Amino acid sequence: MPDFSFSRDSAISVLRLIGGCTALGFATYAQATPAFDSDSPWMLGDWNGTRTELAEKGYDFKLDYTGEMGSNLHGGYDHDRTARYSDQFGLGTHLDLQKILGWDDAEFQLTITKRSGNNISNDRINDPRVGGFTSAQEVWGRGQTTRLTQMWYQQKFFDQKLDIKVGRFGEGEDFNSFPCDFQNLAFCGSQVGNWVGGIWYNWPVSQWALRVKYHLTPELYAQVGAYEQNPSNLDRGNGFKLSGSGTQGAVLPVELVWTPKLNGLPGEYRAGYYYSSAKASDVYKDQNGQPAALSGEAYRSASSKHGVWFGAQQQVTSLASDHSRGLSVFANATMHDKKTNAIDNYVQAGVVYKGPFDARAKDDIGFALARVHVNPAFRKNAEASNQAQAVYDYDDPSFLPPQDTEYSAELYYGVHLANWLTVRPNLQYIRHPGGVNDVDDALIAGIKIQSSF
């Protein structure tokens, strides 16, 4: 296969060119209309109507920003209090090819993201010797770098019953999908990718992929996918890599999604299964069935890796004057291969109330709890590693802390300051950070900012 990968300098040049064109557009049109209109979906306005006119012709442009601050108020691995900030810019365009080229039910998406900053979880909340599972700032991760996050073509057939998407994108866009209003990673986005992140790559990482969806009824659809499993896509220098070099196999998810209206209120229910065709290493035993950390032999290899997930979201109350306001409940669970995965199961549940006050009809309140459970075999491997080195004191730098169960909770209040700006102050509580019982429970204060320019 020919190598179509971009160099880092080329990628940065492309991003600067796009950014320059965007800035030129802002300079041209923002002067004609007042910016910062709270009723506009964009901070810089409608460019004197040009932006709406372009959208009507099939050209939609977005520049989004997410910023997250986290501060350790109490507990954690390191009690030295500080604050960390991480953020992400997303620049994208969506093209309606039916309007532009006359191609029925066809569309194209291109998105570039840039992440930067630091995460309070890395060295204040979690023990750096083993790390953690959840993250107090979900926008941090997968390399603080610039990436091609989306580049896909989508085509629908048979009165839109059949939907095919091909290009570069992540599994969580379509499979095990979940909103990302909470700041803690345990309540944000596709959870499968959080617990088998070595094979399932969530936003902002992309890979070559194919997704086929078919509507069995207006409320029920089934979908299958095939995603390139290529660890080199995670490397900071490969944010614009398009070649398939380094591919180890494929991740094949299948999912059934039901989107009913119960008592007139919307809901979404998901059940899925994933299979990885790439070889995976056992977390504990060698080829002879003995603890590899003690025998010194290589960990035995498995021919595949698999798991399942379940998800539910349902609005349960509404106001007669505004059906968008009311209480919604949600829950998610994942289960994974105990031979090859550090996490064997995860469960999460929570509530969101939108429009709590008449004067703040677009604000929202959210509360959620999560439990991340470590595979007992993975924990035994840490104990065997300590035994092999004759290290038994937690304070010894070479000690590998055994991990068990981590619990997370988050409460936020979302202040809808404008249609283009929402600020969500939050409090997070982590019990046994990283599943390490010797680490003090942590209380974290956070602020999440979501804006669209």
C-alpha cells in the first residue's frame, strides 16, 4: 500500500492555512453584524447572513472549543494542591453533497482537532506508578497534538433505510455513543473505548473504517462496522497519517439501537458486541499457565479480544409548556475479556434535569455515579511482580500497587450563558483513585467550558 502519510510540518501548514482562511472570513463578515449575540449559535454571529446562506447551499463550517480546569481540593496521591487546564479546538466542515453536487442523500465531513494542556489526574489524583482509569478532565488524552479526526463520506439508500459511512473516524461516533456534558471521563462518550483503549480508539483519534446501518423500523436499527486496529495511529507524530502501515488487525463491532418515544418522551437503548482480530496478551499467565511475572517467561498470546456493552437514556418527565425541559435518566455497562483486559466490567448511572428554573430554561443539572472493576487476574499479576522483586512496602518506589475497584461521582450545574456558550462548574469525588486502596479518596473542583465560534 502506498504511504500517504503527512509530515508534521505539512500538517501544521495545512492547519494554519485553514485557520487563516477562517480568520479572513471572520474579519470580512463579523464586522457587518454584532458578535456575541446570545441568541446566535455562533459567537461571531451569522456573518451578515452569509453563514446561513452557505448552510442552505450545503456548506456548514464549525469552530468549537472545549476547555476544562481541574483542581484537587482534598486527597489523592499527592496532596499538594494545584490546578490544571486542558483544552481542545475543533475545526470542521460538513458538506451536503445533495445540495452541492446533486448526489441524493450523500454527505462529507472533515474535522481537524488540536489538544493541549495538562490533567490533574495524572500526578495529583492517581499513583503515577500504575496510573488511573477515569480522568477528571476528559478532554485531555491521546496525545496533546493536532489530528485529522474525521474524514468520511456517507451515503444513504432505499429511502434512507440503508446508511453506509466510509473513511476515517472513531468507533464511538456510531457505536456505544453517549453525550459528553460531564467532565469526568467515566460519564463522557463511548465507554468501551475508555476500558479497552488499546484497541478501540475514541475521539480525537481516527482510523480507516466502514460502518453499515440498516433501519428495520423507524425506531429500530442494526449496524455493523470494521475499524483498522493500528496502534501507530495513537502516536503524536501520526495525527495525519493515512497509510495502513502498522495495522495489526480489525475491530468488528455490531449493535442494535432502539429509539422509542415512551409516553411521548424520547429514549435510546443500545446493546452491542465487539471483536478484535488482532493478537492480545494474557494479563497474568505464560504459555505454561504459570504467573509470567514469576516465571520470567513471555505472557501467553490470545488470538482475539472481545466484549459487550449496554446503554440506556430516557427522558421521564417534561413540562407542558416545553417538552425539552424535564428529567432524564441514563445507565451504561461494559464487560470485557478477563484473559486479556485489565478492566473486566464497568457500570455507570445518572440523571440530568434540563430547564430547572423558568428563568434559566436552558440550564441543566447532572449527577452520576460509576464503578470501574479491575480484572482479578490483572491484580494478581501486580502481586506476582512485587513477589518476584521481593518488594512489599507501598512506599518503595519500585512497588507496583495492586489495583481493585475505583468509584467516581460527579455533580455539575450547566449555565447556558448563550446559545454558543455553556459553562459547567462541577464537583467530582473519586474513591480509591486508580483502584489503589492506599491512595486517599479525592475531591476535585472542575469547570467545563463549551463554546462555538
